[in-house]
Amino acid sequence: METVALHSTEERRVKEQTRLDGLKTAPERNKWGQFATPPELALSIARYAHALMATVSAVRFLDPAVGTGSFYSAVSQIFGPERIAAATGIELDPLFGKTAQNLWGERGLHVVHGDFTQQHPPEYRFNLVVTNPPYVRHHHLPAPEKDRLKAQLARSLHLDISGLAGLYCYFLLLCHDWMEDGGLGVWLIPSEFMDVNYGKTLRQYLTERVTLLHIHRFCPTDVQFTDALVSSAVVIFRKSSPPTGHAARFSLAGPIESPQSETQIPLHVLRRSHKWTQFPTSKTVKFTTGLTLGDIFSVKRGLATGANSFFILTEDQINDWKIPRAYLKPILPGPRHLTESVVEALPNGDPKVSPRLYLLDCDEPEERIKAQWPRFYEYLEKGKAEKIHSLYLASRRTPWYLQEQRPPAPFLCTYMGRARNGKSPFRFIWNRSRATAHNVYLLLYPKGNLQDVLTRHPELEAHVFQALRGITPGQLLSEGRIYGGGLHKLEPKELAQISAHPVLDAVEALAPIEQQMVMFDRPH
């Protein structure tokens, strides 16, 4: 009878979840970080936790972001109500908190209405934490709130954390004081912490302060939350110091109980690795030795205009608004318009591409523009009427239609993409024109000895380009990051981490003998 009653309550919970989700728009729920855990996923995670707590007779359960109680429902079904000695759920949203209280209050769940990060742990601690904390991005956290959270974390664990960290990082770390020694933590969180710089503190915690048991990463193309384009991971650990020689289990794709692939990674390897999403695909860890691309190239993001539709113009628009050529720079279109990987130049240096686009970049005051080029001035007035001048980037420039400077780069790499048919999501491009590029590209400017060699022998650019194209998809993917839906991204610092040896080999083998005397000091 109890099982039937639990299932009936769970059915009511699912209906209430749907109703409450419908009361907020998608942007509102994004700001709150409210993404409901699918019932089957909650049950799968509860089954896994049950296997790890087979010898524990009395469960003291905590969910610091209880929502409508999906995890309490799953734990109750899998463990059985008789094994749950105590249960607490904390919820900031009063509508969700009231719903959880109405559904589960008589079934043993004590609901605390409020912000988990401002609560004090009770005298007793919890031996099972299962939760899907709010995925609130850092830009939705006001500066005073970040300061409070950072100070609280410094007091609690003596850890410093980046201001770019999302709220879920604070939840996981601050929950340490709520757990009893040897307690089990099961966290459903975005997998981004495994790669990004602002996840460093969380990775440090998982390898030094607790015993990391298992990280299961769902297939990036299998988005767990239908209303959030985020790749998810389940992180499981015990609150205990890691034993000597400990190795953590990493798995990928499929259900957590029976993943499609897995491997064991020693903690000493994890502590040295800044990219955890390479596991379990990579069974061994390759650490870059010697020179990297960042040693021979300045790697920069393409320029950000803040309003491409206004500042990037076609020939027809230029002619219509009579904008002087002196204030226009050729700029490459997006990667989907570049059907070839080599951008050739027209006689005037403009790129031989379609569409041919130009960047508005002018330092003249508006008074002079109004007097000299009235039609151009009308275009600027049109932009002001559309509030372009008050947008974040434009408002910080003087004048607002002056762009950041990004000279043409001979080599580019696409910033994001999806892997299709076994091909790399990233492309290298050889830019032989005088066109700059906007921020859908990473720009590679040769520096140091490489710049000297290419200045004297520009014919070697072709060999550098072929060497860049020879960088394997695996190398690029291991340094980049992946988001829900299979979207891969590669930041400038990540591209700069890749080994430069293929490029150096190509240049050293072909450079004239007098140049080889001033080549690259690197281990062979």
C-alpha cells in the first residue's frame, strides 16, 4: 500500500511541477536556475546511491534545492520510507517550497523555506545529500551576493573561488559543513566545471578534501533538461580524506548504472589535469611538453562590435548611406559562408568571399560627420534611435562607433561548432587578405622567431597552415569544452595550450639554412 501511495504522490508532484514551470517564462526560470530533474533520471540516481549505501540502516537525507521534491520522491521509492530516519529539503522559491511541503510533509520531509547559502547547519549532520542545485550563472549574481558567498566559503573551507563561478559551485562547497563524516554526496550539476578555469576550486575540493568516487557525464548530445542547453554530470563523493593511491571512476553516456564507457583515473593525474572531460575517452593523460601554440602565436578572440547588424555592412548599405571608405575595414563573414579554407585576396586586398562585408570603424566626432557626410550622419542617428550607442560595448567606446583594434591575422580558427560525420567541430583558415574577423573566430598572429621567419620567407605560410590543419580533432577537443546539444567551444587560452611541435617541425624542415640558426629553443 505504501508503494502505491508513493507512486500516487509522485504523479501529483509531476503535475504540480508542470503547472509551476508554466507560471514563469523560460528567461525567468533561467535566471532562477530552475531546471526540473526528469523523474526517470532521479530514480536512476537514487538507485545508484542505494547501492553505495547498502550497509547504512538509517538514512538522514538532505536536498538543499528541493524544488517540488523529485529526489526525495525517488529516494523514498528506492530506499523505502522505513530507512529514512530524517529528511530536510530547502527551497528559496515559496511556490515550490509550499508545494513540496504539501506533497511530502506528512511523509517525513521537513521543508525549510529560504536560501540554503544563508542557513546554518543543524546539530545533527546528513549522511546522504542528493540534489540538483540551481544553475544560476555568475552574471545573475549581484556583486554584493558574490562577495558574501566568497567570504562565506573562505571562512568555511578556506577556499578562494573565481567570481565567474555559478551558484551551483557555492552550493556544493558550502554543503560540506552539513554532511557527516563518511556521508555520501550525489550532485547533478553542469559538466562545465570539469574544464573551465572557474571550476578549478571545485576540482581542487573533489581531489583533496573528499574522496571522489565517480563522475558520470551524460552524452553531450543528450540534453538532460529539455529547457536548458547544458551538458550534465553526476558527481559522487564521500566526505572523507582520499586514501593513498585512490583512483576515481569516470564514465560517459548511457545511464549511470551501466555507462557506455568508463575508466579509473588516479587522483594524482586528476590534480595535474586541467581538462577532466578528456576522461574516459582518453585512458591515459597526455601533458603538453615543450612549446605550445601560445609560445609562437598571439591567440586572440576576434573583435566584438556589440551590434554586428549595425556595424557590419554590405556594399549596398555602404552605397545607400554614403559611408566614406576611409572608415570601413573589410571583415570576414561567418564560417558557414567560407566554403574554402583559404581566403584569397582581390587586387585591392579585400577578401575574395561572398558576402563581402565591411566594418564601420570611425574616430571622427559626430559634428564633423554631420558637416561633411550628412547621409553617414543619418545612419549614426538611426543607430542612436535604435539605442545602439547605449549598448554595453558601444557605450564604453569614444566615440561609440569606434571599434577595438584587431589587425588582419594570417591564420584563424573557428571558435565553436558541432562534430558531424567524424569531422572536427573546428576549422583552421588561412587568411591571405587584409580582412579582420569578428568574435566567431580565434585569430593567430605569429610572434617571435616564427614571425621573423615568415616575414623573410612568406612562402612558408602555406606549410604553417598545413601543419595547423594537421592538428588532430582529439587534440582540439581535449583542450576545448562541450555544452549541451554537442556544441564545442575553444577559448584563446585553450587553443594556446596545444603543442606547437607540428608547426615547428614544418618550419624547421623547410626554412633556408641561414634561418635554422635562429630557430626555436625546444626539447626534441
